[in-house]
Amino acid sequence: MTNSMFWNEVINWFFLIGSTGGFIYIVTLSLDKNPWFGDNDVDRDIAHNERKKAQRLFKEQKKALKAATKRA
């Protein structure tokens, strides 16, 4: 094997590894938007429900504080 054949082979392997890595990276990016397990809507609903619970608790605390200050 001559020197130029060796470097040609090295360059070919470099491009093969680079293109395979790039393909895996692109596939990973596309799958990141749509998760394999679970649903984005379910996660959004859970977060929405937690926010509503926190707002409800805040309003109840505000009413209780208002009632307590009226009595005092």
C-alpha cells in the first residue's frame, strides 16, 4: 500500500465517522421534539393543574387573612 492510498483510506474513514455522527445527531434532534414515551399534552395538563391549585390556595389564604384582619 502506498502512502497516498493510506491517507485516502484515513480520509474516507474520517468522512464515514463524521457523516454517521451527523446523522445520529440530526435524528436525536428530531426525536427530542416528540418524546418516545409520554405525551407533551399530559405534561402540560399536569403543570396547568398544579398552577390552578396554587392559585386557588393563594386565593383561599388571601380570604382567610382578610377575614382574620376584619375580626381583629
